[in-house]
Amino acid sequence: MPSNKSVSDAPITQFVNCRILREHKLQREDLWVREGKILDPEKLFFDEQGYADTRVDCEGSIMAPGFIDTQINGGYGMDFSQPSDDVNAGISFVAKKILEHGVTSFCPTLVTSPPAVYHKVLPQIKAHSGGQHGAGVLGVHLEGPFISSEKKGAHPEKYLRTFQSGGMADLTETYGSLDNVTVVTLAPELAGSQSVVRELSARGVTVSLGHSVANLSQAEDAVQHGASFITHLFNAMLPFHHRDPGIVGLLTSDRIPPGRTVFYGMIADGIHTNPAALRIAHRAHPSGLVLVTDAITAMGLPPGRHTLGQQVIEIQGLHAYVAGCSMEEALEAAALHPAQLLGISHTKGKLDYGADADLVLLDDALNVKSTFISGEKVWSRTP
């Protein structure tokens, strides 16, 4: 029990024998948790004269902040873009399953769909904290339909839209309410996009550039107006060209406003992006790398035919690995950088004092051993 001088009667957990990712490096330290938050041990010892109620032996494992996935379309047979009367059942199922991958927070992602789908699905998805029930929901990522028909990828062309009414009116007509929306992916070359980028950014919505044929100047203009993310870099955009590097050129642009960072999502599966391309991007702009799964219905299922929104796609096998990053950089790209992108790094993505105790315990090959949310174990490889 805490001493009488302790500011709280809540139990204190001490994680011992672990290598903690803090200040960009792995450090051998203990981690103290109370009421779901990481404690400063000096204040606990000297100000409160408190001590641990429970000790957890990490057995030399790596302890990193819980992973944050900003682009996940579904998984395990669930497709977030399929309308139903109980969308949350599918989201909850995926939220529970992704704990085994160390994901403690995520943005359910909807691909290009007809307005009726958005109007039915979006009001059902509310941001909420994670726990034993599964990873927390940070809000919805809307990928489309305001994207380029030339770079639509797997998005159905008949549902693509432009900003015909001058901007935000089109978004309201298409999506309905934006109350539960955290990220919107759009093509910045579309006429009227600048006012949309500006208005969404002012509302606290992260604007991402993707599925686009924008040149570098158009991409830079979008960043000037508030855009801060690139959806799956290299995929569904103009290829890098030395005379006009397109959206990819944002990684080294000198027109990024002071104090701003442009982040970029990468699907590190060795298929969407060649490992050499990932290394080039990371070496050019290491602090902007955000690892995303872009997972679809088929995640966790055998090869075969599965849905992605309104489309049916064939899956013949899946791979995943990170090339060209140190262990610490890879972990930060999965936790710190997405938290910074979404403006929540004061509570998530770090193991700093006062941050949420969303944790993932890993072996040296970065296999997940256990996952914790608010200091409580929510998944473990072994019982």
C-alpha cells in the first residue's frame, strides 16, 4: 500500500528489468504506473514516500509505447466501409484482435463510398479509450472520395467526387457530420481544395495528401494551408521525377512552414513499397515516418477473395517488415510519430512521466510479448 503521504490510495505497479524506449534510445530503467499514468519515481519516493504494490518482471524485454495505427480499413473479415446497423461490433472485434500486434489506439479508415454509407456508418463510430475490450478509437480516417481518378487505386471510380460547391459544403453533403473524424485524405490538385484544407485544419482534423497527381507546388500550397500528412507515400501518387518530385518532394521541401513537420505513412510490407524506397524516404526525413498497416478485411484471414469497401479484391499472401530503420526508429515510427501527427503526443506515443501507460512488451526480434493499456495487461502471448 502507498504510505500515508501518498497523494492517492490507488495501487502502484512497478515494471522492473526492462529496457524502456525513452529519449530516442533504449534505457535500462524501471517504469512506475498509477491510475493509468506513468509516474515520476523521484516524486513518488521523495514527495510521497510511496512504493509499489505490485511488481512486474519484464525479463529483460523491450518496453515501448503502444502502437498507433492511423490507417486501418478493417481486418479478420470485418470491413469498416460496409454499412450495417452495428458498425461498432466489427470495430470492436478488430480492436480486440489488434492488441496482439501491440496496437493500443487506431483510426478506423473508410475508403471511397457513396454518401449513404458515410451517413450510416460515421454517426456510429465514437472516439473512446482502450482497455480489456480492445484498442482505443482515436476517430475516423476518411480516405476519399475527394481524390484523383487517375490514382484511385482500389477506390471505385463511380463514387469519386470533386469540390463542386466550393469546399466544405461538399464534405457535409458527402460525409454528414465530421464530429468523429480525425483524418481526411484528399487530392490537393482538385479545384477548391485549399479552402477545404484550411477549414479542416482549423477544426483540428488532420489533412493528408494522397491518391493524387499533384505536383510539388500544389502539395506545398496544401501544406501552407495546414496539410500535415502524406497517405502511403509513393503509392497512388506521381512517381518521383527530378524536374518535379511531386508529393514525394515534400520530404525535403524548403517551403514547409517553420516549426511544422510533414509526416508520411509507409506500408512496410515489402510489396507496396520496395525496402530501398523506404530507406530513401527514411534517410531523407526520418522524423516524419509513420508506419501504417493499411490493413483490409483480409488481415488475419487466409488468401482468397475479400472486400475493400465497394470492391472485391484477391489476396495471395501477406508480408510485413521494416527495412533501413534502427529498432528505436522503427518503434518511434509506430508510436511517437503518429501521436505527434495527431497532436496527442502529450499523452500517447511516449513513456514520459504523466503520459498514458499504454505499453507494449517486445523481444529483441520485435515480436509482441504483451500489451498494456492504462497499465493493465490486455493481451499476452503466454497465459
